[in-house]
Amino acid sequence: MFDNLSERLNIVFKKLRGHGTLTEANVQEALKEVRMALLEADVNFRVAKEFIDSVKVKAMGSEVMQSLTPGQQIIKIVRDELASLMGGVLSPIDTSARPPIPIMLVGLQGSGKTTTAGKLARYLKSKGKRPYLVPADVHRPAAILQLKRLGEQLSIDVFDSNAGDDPLKICQEAFRAADRGGYDYVILDTAGRLHIDEELMTELSAIKGSISPSEILFVADSMIGQDAVNVAKAFDERVGLTGVILTKLDGDARGGVALSVKAVTGKPIKFIGVGEKLDAFEPFHPDRMASRILGMGDVLTLIEKAHETFDQKKAEELGQKLKKDSFTLDDFKDQIQQMRKMGSFGDILGMIPGLGKLKGIKEMAPDEKDIKRIEAIINSMTRVERRDPAVLNGNRRLRIAKGSGTTVQDVNQLVKRHAEARKMMKMFTSGGMKGLKRGMPMFR
């Protein structure tokens, strides 16, 4: 996400840092390029103009222009303004109402409402809450079946309605059932259309009037760009939104929706979908996202993901193995599988300060095919070979390649990757980021 914008901004700021002192002309030129980068990222024209005007006022101040590091000061101003543009701070969902707390998901057909309902339910469950899923989209029978399957997959209860094809009655019955069942949240998956129409708005307004949801969250497909912002504004005017959930943000290299929707609608982004898997869903932190856009990393999110994903006992065992220099191929495979649960390797590397800016860093990260190939090769090895790759002579490598359906070159590459990972992790445990940089071949 934001790859194109990040690349453009980093080029602009590299030029800016190259000047020992800055003139007004330098700043004007840099801000002109920033504005073009925002527009190319599909940011709303008015939003981009107001953003540049705000940065310009602060950047032209004497404290910045006369400082020892004016370029860095301006980058900080841009980072703070980006965070402010996206809402400034985390906007958590309402927890103050008496349970069950109704959350109403609205949006156009195809925006990902039903999958988002499942993801949101999973997120709430991970926080110790009891969510209750309600299929209220009677216009698309497949949505009801999809939500039931998601509920089964997540071990989360889904309301089974007897109210026929009346969405209002379904929501009313579901809310009463959730109250009797002691649930904490009721997630209403409402109907959508290919475009806004009066019938849909009347239906949503009736549900809102009867259930009084604490949250009305607009689910937007970030891939459709500014159209999503315009539709969000229309929904807000008719139904009244409390926030936005952006889906498919991992597939949107521009990110204009995330940078525009708060400024246009006044409603904060509360969650983002960053992948197809049900755990690829996270609260939206504007300040952290601003840092990621500018290549400054996002250590806090990385730590949170690691805490949720990694087994503490295994992590401690790995630490001991690294100290003893006994990081085996089984450990290598295990670490890849654990990291895989955190998201794409490219995104993980981008969260580490400094690494996201390095040329070719994302290309180094293994993709899904790479991971499957690595697993197949390691699984084709004997226990002795996995424990000590030094025993892998030519005959053994040929046997492993045939057994895993790969080539000897693939086996050689894996052995080399394992050796580099072993060295890198040892450096990292002994010397932090400086040690990590010394251990990675790309830093030499």
C-alpha cells in the first residue's frame, strides 16, 4: 500500500536533505512535487491543496528555515500533517454502551461487507468479546450463506432468522436474541447495491431508527479510489456514519482514499483490511501510517503483530538456539511459517525503520511460491540434513531436489538463504539494528 506515493516522496525529500541551507524557492519546488505526488496517488484535489497550504505555512517559519537540519524539520512537518489528514489518532469503536452493542456495516455491493463482518467479529473475539453475526442482506442470498460459513470457520455464532425477507425484522429479532444470549456485540451485515438508490437508504434508515447502532461503519473498497470517498459522503448524508473501514488496502499502491476520506466526510478510518485472510485486519493508526508512507517504519504495529502471532515458548527456545549457534533448517522453516501469519514479508520489512527505503528490499522477500518451495525442500531432507546442512554433498542435494520437485539450484539457494538468515539473526540478537545491517549482505 502507498508504494507509489512513498517512492515519490522519498525522492523529493532526498533532494531536500541534499541542501545545506534551504531557500523559499527550494521549499516551494519541493512542495510542488509533493502536491503532484498526492494527486497521482488519487488524493482529492481540494484535500491536496489544503494539505500543501498547511505544510507551507509551517515550513516557511523562521524556526525551520534557520535550523541546522531544515530538510528533516520539513519532513517531520509533512509526517505530522499526513497523520492529521488521516485523523490524527486512533479512533476505537464505541465500548461505552450497554451490551449487546450494535455495529451496523453499510456500503455498496462488492465492497467486502460480509468478509469484513467476519474479520471484525474475529478481531473482537481476539479481544475477549463475544460477537454475534447477523446476516441482514436478504437481496443477496449468497451473503447469508457466506456469513454462516465464516461463523463456522471462526467458531462465532450467526443469527439464524425466521423473519423471511424483512431485514428490519431480522435485525430486531437478532438484537433480542443477542440480549438473551449475553453477547457483547451485534454485527449487522446489511444489504448493498451496485449504486446508491432510495430503496436501500430507506431500508438502512429504518434499521438505524429501530436498533440505534452505536457504530455505523461504511465499508469502502479502496481500489475504486475517489468514487469510494464520494459514496461515503452520500451514505453519511443519508444514514449518518460514525466511521470507515477500508478494504483491499494491501492492493492499493496509491492510497488516495485513506488520505482523503477523513477530510471529505469528517469521519475517521477505524479499521483497514490488508489481505484476504481473516486475520488481515487491523485498527487504523494515522500516525503509524504516516510514518510508513515516509519510509520511517512502524515498529509498534510490528511488535503488536509479533505478540499476536509468535509462540512465546518457541521464541525463547529460538533465542537459546541462536546463542548456541544451533539454528537448524527446521527452525528456519518454523520462523517462515510464523512470519507468514503476520502478513506479507514485504510489508513486515517495510515496518522496520530504514529497511523500507532500501532499494530492492521488497524484492528480496519470499513470495507464496517461494515459501512452498522452501517447505517442500526441507520436508524432503533427513533429520540429520535438516539439523546440519554442512553434510549436504552433491548426491544428497540431487536426491532432495528430485524428492521435492525442485532443482539442485533451488536447494543450493535455500542452503545459502538459511546461512544468511542464521548470521543475520545472530547479529540482530547481539547488536540490534547495527548488528542487523552488518549481517545483511545488501549492507556491505
